Amino acid sequence: MDLHEYQAKELFRAAGMAVNPGEVADDPQGVRALAEEYGGRVVVKAQVHSGGRGKAGGVKLATDADEAARHAEAILGMKIRGLTVGHVLVSPTEDIATEAYAGILVDREGQCPVLMVSAEGGVDIEEVAATNPDAIHKLQVDPRYGLMPHQAWGLATRLFSDPALTKQAARILTRLYRAFVDNGASMAEINPLISTGGGKVKAIDAKVSIDDNELFRRPAVAALRDPDSESEADAKARAAGLSFVKLEGNVGCCVNGAGLAMATMDLVKYYGGDPANFLDIGGSSNPDKVVAALEIITADAGVKVILFNIFGGITRCDDVAQGIVEAVGRLDIAIPLVIRLTGTNEELAREILAEAGLAAVASMDEVVQEAVRLAG
Amino acid sequence: MSIYVDETTRVIVQGITGRDGSFHTRQMAAYGTRVVAGVTPGKGGRSFALSGKEEVPVYDTVADAVAETGANASVIYVPPAFAASAIMEAADAGVGFIVCVTEGIPVLDMTRAHALARDRGCRVLGPNCPGIICPGKTTLGIIPGSIVTEGPVGLISRSGTLTYEAVHHLTRDGLGQTTCVGIGGDPLIGTSFVDCLAAFADDPDTEAVVMIGEIGGTAEQEAAAWVSANLDIPVVGFIAGRTAPPGTRMGHAGAIISGSSGTAAEKTRAFEDNGIKVAKRPAEIAVLARESLGR
């Protein structure tokens, strides 16, 4: 789950980090009031879950409160990569002397958090990694000890040579690590981490993603989810416990298992079709899940055919067939359904489907070709 | 032969009294797995019926179960909130081979569990994996016994049902398996493709290997390099997720393309550059495997 910049900054402040001030507003009047409070010179930043906000015109500098309100008018309601801006963050401008980068994520290979810093901040860090990898300093953190003081200091010396600044940076890195762990983050980033003309080090942008698997035990963090940033289909899928990703095609896919679901989409493409979605109904054959899946898929008017691909292992095919029959009975589905069921109790499943006037095939290639043909 | 486990492996089940644990324990026992005990904290002293005639004791701790039964492997079916702790308990009790089926374990929990398992010299399979099956010998996890058969192919996969799909084709085409290993769909897993490849390389009965990968991470690329440097039996590959959009998690926590890395195209290229034939459809996996074995 991605957090908005202002939410990430709140977590950072709560961890005791030096972060530049700022508050959110959702209308130009609110922005004007905040700008007046901060003395007029402010930055107005769109709060959406997307990179490239600046390039899209979602980040503007204002010299007085009137200009801030005008910027807010332009930014609020604008679309950045398909996401509508509902809130802006207003912060006083800073006297920036240098811009650095600090970030933490979990390293798959090392199987531990890795802290990365670079004195070349304020730009896309992936670009720095590609063009000047030596400018990025990485440290694998043993999760059992956490970030040790000498490690934080060592990394901070890569960012600043003035000991007064190094000391502040080390404190920020220590607290960044703590915020990362205490909030169950999968990524936490400060870009840029600035030093001011007055000799202060602080975070002026913040990015945090939370590990979805942590949310069950962190209700305060889970409550930060912005319902407006999620499509209706995504929210419904999440509530039903389905893994769902919307795509652009017209073949609706309903599969058990993530790997098989990906392979099914790939096969649709292989046979010249276009998948409308990724959807994993999981190991359960609960009819409610099948109903939710069908509702989500059919809500997309572009979908021309629904493809079921079920490999029954522990999940019994007859249970899934029962779920499909129930779901079809409860919903009014106007587009064709093609079904593939193989594995445990497939004969029984076929009988259940046949009684309801539905047919099933046994091979994945067959069902996908049929779906692509029906989708036209 | 098989890798990692065989018919002599003595298995305990952590979470044996739970809904999933009890169901799969009976499935494993019916297949022939030597289930010697179960562990559920707070339910020690009870017994668990494997079938109408056979039962095993339930212990409060893994250490007790190991001391009493000499178990050397464990399968974990406990909920995500307690699963990392279950792995650490098994590692601490000296269980050498730990299969964790549980999906949805916090990644930071797993950083600590993997670190402890490494310190204790234990092998963890998973988490978020279907387990391991040695046809005709034993099964630890949830891979259905009905789809496998004995034969010369070793199979390694990050997925569950896609593995079943591939195995189903192999079995139907007369290509049995020495061992099928599901290494798991999480970003942090205890046993990698390379670990399994090295084990298959030491197994005289394995004459070909099938590797089923997916988007996310670089495990397939590392495996491909290892194959070309170390393995002299044929390898057939498949990569799921060619149509997956970047930056979006596809069901498995580990299945995500970050930036430009971890794409299906990159992995397919790594396979092909290192002499691994890549199937374009799941059904083609068995065809390529048969060709590579000259059958």
C-alpha cells in the first residue's frame, strides 16, 4: 500500500525526523490560508500515488498567497497518470544548499533491509543507479541488530563532509530505519534530503510503501489508505480477498493461482487476444468469491467473454463448478462463459455444469483459443 | 533418487489441528509420508488421527516433538501472523528441512526467520510455496499426489497451480518426475532455483530439469548462469507474466517488475542465452522436455 507524501511525512515526524513543515488542503481557500500562515512563499504539491508529479505540472512554486491559491485551482482536479488530484500539500519553501538521497527497501538477494544513500539527490535515483552507480552507497542491515550507530555515521559521511551536517544526517538515517521497521514498510525514501544555507539537514520529500502483509497488525497504518486512490473494482477485489489487476483487453480471466493466472493471460495474448484482467480466486471455491469475481469482471463493459481456468488440486473442481453455477444463477451475465476444469473431481464438475447448461473443456489451450475466438 | 527428502524423512506438522493443517496432514499420510507428530501450542498431549487406524501425538513445542520422535523435517500450516515464529521455532529445535506453505507473512518477519535458519544450518522451503513431492515416496505440502508419477524429470517452480499444469502434461506424456519442488512466490524464499539445481545435479536419476519462473527479481537469471557453468543435463524453462504491466504485483508478493528489471523478456533471454529451451505455452514444456531427453 502506497502512502501519500503528507502521510509519509507524518510518520517521519512521529519518528523524530527533521522534516519541513506542511499541511494538506482540498480547496484553493484552504491553500491560501496555509500560504499566508507560511509567509507567502510556498510549494503546492499534488498528493497522488504517482511519480512524475513535477513533470505533469502537479508541483508549483508560489511567491504569495494569491499565486498559491491560483496554483491550487489548477492542480486540484487535474489528472496525473489517470489519478485525479483531490488534495495538495502546502509547504514553505526552503533555502536549499545541497540535495542528497536516502532510501531503504528489502533486498531480495541479501534477504535483509538495504539502506542506500547518495550525495546526488533530487533526481530519479534509478537514473543515478544506471548512469553513475558509484555515487550510490549501499549497506545491508542485519534485521536482528538494526541499523547500528557506526553504520548510520559511516553512511552519513558519504553525504556530508561538515561534521555538524553529518551528525544530523546520521540521526535522520537512524530514524528513517526505525520508521521503516515500526510501520512495516517495504520502501521508505527521502528524496531530496537537503541541507539548508543555515546548516540544517531535513527531509523535504517522502515516499513510503507499506507491506500489505503488515496491515493486519497495524490498524493505524491501515487507516491511512486513501479510498479515492483506489478504483471501485480494486476495492471490491480487496474486500473479497481476490488478487485483481485491471488490464486493457476484452477477455475476462478468472483463474486459481497467481502463476497459472499469469500464464493464462500470456496464453490469451499468444493466441492473438487481449486479457482484460489478472484475477486469482485463490485456493477457495467459496461461491461468494466466484460471484465477486464475476461482478468485477462484468462491470467492465469492454469485456466480451469470461474465461475460467481452474486446475483442481486441493481445490476440488466440483466445488468450483458449484460456485460458478451459483454465481451465474445470482447474476445476469450477458456475455459468453468458457470454462476449463481439470484435476480433482473433474468428471463430477462437468456433470454439475452440464445440468446448469454450461460446458467445460479439459485443456488450457482449447479454452483460451475459444475465448479469443468469442472475443472477436 | 529424490532431492532433499525421501520415504525415510520423519515429518512433523506445525499447525496440525488447524483447518488446512489437519486436511493436508491426512492427504500427506495417505500418500505415504511418514508423519510422526504434530505441534499446536496449547494442545500438547492430544493425539491426531491420520486415518481410521493410525494416530500421532500432538506436542506443545517443536523441541518436544523432535526429542520424542526424532523428526527431521517440518511442514508449517500456521496463519501468517505466527508463521515466521514457527519457522524460527523449528530451526531452533534443529529441524533440518522446513517447508512453509503459509502465504502472506510480513516480509520483515521473514528477514529475521531466514537469518536464524541460516545460522542454524536449516533449509527452509518457501514460504508461500506448495511444498515438495517425490513421486512414490513422500510429499511435504499440498501438491496433489494424483498428478505426479515416477520418472527422470526434476521440476522447480515459483508457482502452485502452474506447477500442477506443467506436471500434468509431463505425466500425461509419459515423463515422470524424480522430485517436484515449489520454491514459493514470495520475494524472500529460503531455497532458490540454484539450490535445487545443485541438488538435482547430484541426483543420478534426474536426467532433465524443468524450471518454471515468473516476473520479479533475478533468481531465474542467476539460475540460467549457474546452469551454463555447472549442469550437463538438459534444462527446459517457462516464464509466466509476459503480459504483466510493470510496477504491479501479480498475486504473488514477489511477482512484480520494478523499473525495467525482472521482466519476462529479460528472464527468457537469460534462459535462451544459456542454452535453456523456453516453452511458449505451458503445454509445450512437456514437448521440449521429451525432445531434450531424446524420447
